[in-house]
Amino acid sequence: HPLQNRWALWFFKNERSRAWQDNLHLVTKVDTVEDFWAMYSHIQLASKLSSGCDYALFKDGIQPMWEDSRNKRGGRWLVSLAKQQRHSELDRLWLETLLCLIGESFEEHSREVCGAVINIRAKGDKIAVWTREAESQAGVLHIGRVYKERLGLSAKMVIGYQAHADTATKSHSLAKNKFVV
Amino acid sequence: GKKQYDREFLLDFQFMPACI
């Protein structure tokens, strides 16, 4: 069962003695439903990773960094989790995110999706879906609404979209939301 | 055509043994 896109899984392990890019490793690429599950069942659950690690699943050819030409004008829908959600919800939310990507769940706006990243951090884990053009409001909002519904987030919980250009020039906590759903 | 798969379809494959 071929996927619409080939996807690359990346793993980041924070070793401070090395440059950021040297800590980023390409794990494997998948382009069928069957290969996706083979990969998923072979790797550690996100909740079992140590703090400072990331997984990223990106379309083949796009590097999981905002500097990539297909990311730099884009941004991300960011889901910030409370510490206790690592044990209760993190793996479910990340798997749901992956299924949204490989299943092309955002209709014609799936073309706008670049990938997704999960950051495992002691102060609170984060999951984000990256899209390629922060100015394409209709597409970004459609993706955000579908994504929020697929994650099963309550209407009261607001998630925000931040342009990478803003995230890159300000500290993460100060980057403002361009859109919210 | 465009290959879209809903979550239930994808989940059906999770524990399926690989065909040899």
C-alpha cells in the first residue's frame, strides 16, 4: 500500500560537545503503509527517549530544520504538553500526528505539510507539525483545525502557529502566535 | 490518484505480519 510521499525519520540526540547538525541522524525512509509500521514497531516509543532527544518525520528531501529552503518561509502548529502527559498521552498524540502525515489527512493542503517533530524535554514535551508557507492562511488554518480535531484536544485548549522566522529571531517562549485554533 | 488513508485503515496494518 504505497504512500503518497516517501517519508524520512530523523533522530536527534543532544550531545553538547558536538554541533547541532552532527547530533541529527537519518534513521530510515518509508514509502508504504507496511514499511511505516515496520519502522514504528522497531523504534523506541517517544515516551521512553531521554530528555533532549527528538524524532522528526519529514517528506523525503526536506531536512528537519528551519534553514531548509522548503521550511524557511513556513512555521509550525505547536502542541506543548504538561510534564505528566508524557506517561498518559504523549505516545498517542505522536502516533496520531504520524498517521495524519502519512495518510495525507489535510486534503489538498497536505501538500503544504513538510513534516512533524517531537521534542522530549524535562520541562515539558512538544509536538509540532511544520508547514512550508506561513503566509498561506487558508491552508495553515485548515491544517490546524483538522490536526486539533484528530488529536482529540478539547475546544478549550488553544494551539498556536508560529512562523519559523519569528522563532529563529526571538527566544522560543517569546515567538508570537500568527494563528490559533 | 492521490493516496489518502484514514486512521482506521492505517491502524488495521499495525499488527499485521509482513507478507513474505
